[in-house]
Amino acid sequence: MSLNSWFGTHVKPIGIVASAFAMWATTATAAETIKIGAPIPQTGPFASDGTVMEKAIKLAVDDINANGGLLGRQLEIVHFDIGELTPDKLQAAAVNLIDRNETDLIITGYGGFGPDIPAFCPYDVPFIHVDAFSSVVDLMNNMNCSNIFNISDIEAAYGRVLFDQIMSLGYDFPNKKLAIVHGPYEWEYGLTGAMAEAAEPAGWEVVFNEEVPYESVQWPPILSKIRNLEPSLIHIELIDPSLTSTFIQQYRENPIPGALVSVGYAASIPAFGQVVTSGDADGVLGITLSAHRPGDPAAEAFVADWQKAYGEEPPYSIAAALYDGVNMWAEAVKKVGDPTKHAEINAALLEMPYSGLTGVLDLNERHMIPTSDETQPSFLLQAQDGKLKTIMLGTKHTGDFVVPEFAK
């Protein structure tokens, strides 16, 4: 056999095999999923919120995948249980999700209220969260974390807005005395401190302002002090909905005539829903942030999708915010054209306002979203007939305020 004959017999098949391998490699690369890291509390005291986080992220990913994926590739969620939100759990989450699993987005509802920042700041992978704490925003800015984004406002802003919203209800308060009960965590004392600051220029007197310990709180002596002072507005801010529920139940046994009661953010926590549906919270006011706006067509479609997927209505807490967070990141990836160009995606997130279910996600230079009617309006809620209803959205009245039976 001549040399030319040998090449004619053997080289062509080799070339065909090489070409086929190259085509397979290209197809395999195109078919690889884009991984999203979800460090969420799947166990422990925050698991109730963690379940909502997991469902919201999954619904957003499922919707994107059902519509052709992102840049022609499917999204895949990689979970990591951060349990009690301890620093070691957050560090382990960063190593597992970024170093080991090579995710291109980290997203959570809240990831430790501080320990999450040093855990994820050293990377350039975008990290989207809703911690909403002053100290968290300060920390991520002091550390120059170009990759971390708080897609909401902070607790102090919501305290001021909450007081203003309650004042605009048109209710005839019998006096201008405010009683405050709060827990030891930053969200609790930060929000109530801002609320007290907003009340004083309006002519209100803070007659009671007490921090209570989670592990040993006794409501009868506290309620006795409050009743003796006869305030016309009582605000309790405890992230633990079971303690809030006990306070409400015991207060309703002997309420103060004319007084309104606000339970702050606890009203929107899923675990408080049992008290609402039972009717025992009827008349109580509450607040939430970054929730799906009533009457918005996209929000109504989101509610329908959630009901279809999970057989329930989405809670006000966290759900819509994380759905928006995933989609906002996806839009930034489309703009950049490559999910691995993290620095460019981070820049795009800052430059690109995103219109979502919760409003307009327009991040400022501090990588957060100041609440307003033009961005993300704050929700004033009231429990009515066993349901939570939105009665104000920012400065706008969206529903009727009902004077509680316990205030009459």
C-alpha cells in the first residue's frame, strides 16, 4: 500500500472523528446549566422564612427555564442550609457554592444579618439579599463589596414610614401617647427607634419603650404597665411571631379603649398567618417591604403561578422580592452576554433599574433601594376578616382602614 493510499484510508476517518468530537464538545458546553447558589435557612428557627425563599427562587428559575432559559441555557439551583445563620455556616456556604459548585449568582432572603458580608465579599460573584439592616449596608460599603446588593431599604426607613402611614389613616386618636415593645435584634430596636424619632416632632410622647428578652418574656407585667399609661398607639416589634401572637391574645382580653395596635413586620411572617386566619388578629396593623403590589398585572400573574405551583397564596414576606432578584440578575446577564463576567454584571445591576413585582429596583451608590412611591413602596397591612389586606402602598391609600372592635 502506498503512503497516499494509507492516508486516504485512515486520515479521513480520523478527521471525521475529530470533527464529531468538536461538535459534541460545543453542544455539551452550550447545554451546561448556569448555577444559582441559594444559601437559605432550611432548618432551625428561620426555616419558616427559608421555605418561602426556596419556593420563590424555584418559581423564578422554573419560569425562566420554561421560556427558553438564560442565553439558551437552563438554570440550576444549588442549595446550602445556613441553619441558624452563624458565621461558620456562612463561610461554609461561600466555599461550597462558589469554590466547589462554581455558581454565578448567590441569592437569599437574608443570610445572617452581617456574617454573610465577609463570607461573600471576597468573591466577585453577585450576591443579592434582603437583609435590610443599617449595619449590613454600612459593612458592605465599608468593605467596598462591589458584588453585594441589598434589594430593599433599611429598618430605620421603614420605622419612619410606618409611623407616617398610621398617622395618615384619618383615625381620631384619643391622645398622642405611644407605647413601644421591641426585641434585642437590630431590626427590632432600629425600626422602633426610628418610629419614636418620627413621633416626637409630630407632638407624640413615647410613654413606654421597653426591650424584652426572647427567652424569658412575661407579658402580664408589661401589659399592666401599658394599660396604666393608656397610650392610644401600641407598637410591638418582635421577629418571633409566636411571642407577638401571645401578646395580642393577652392584650385583647383587656384592651385600652381607643388604642390601635401595630405588630410591625411580624404581620407578614408566614408563621403569624395562623393568628390572622383565626380572626384573633382582626384590626391589628402591620408592615411589610418588597412585596407584590396589589392590582399590578404582573403581580397577579405571579400570585396565580404561585398558587398553581404550591397550592397556596404567596406570603407578603420575601417571596416577590426574591422572584424579582433572580429576574433582575437575569436581565443583567442578558445585557452582558456571559454569566461568568461577574464584574460586568455587578456594574450592570447598578446601572440598570429593573421594573418588577415589588416596584422599581433602582440601586443607589450604597447598593440598596430607598423606599418611595417611585421605587419600592412600603406596605401598611391590616388584618380584616381573617385576612391580611393592604390598606396603604407608600403614601397611597389602597384599601379601607377598619376601626378594630377592641378599640371601640
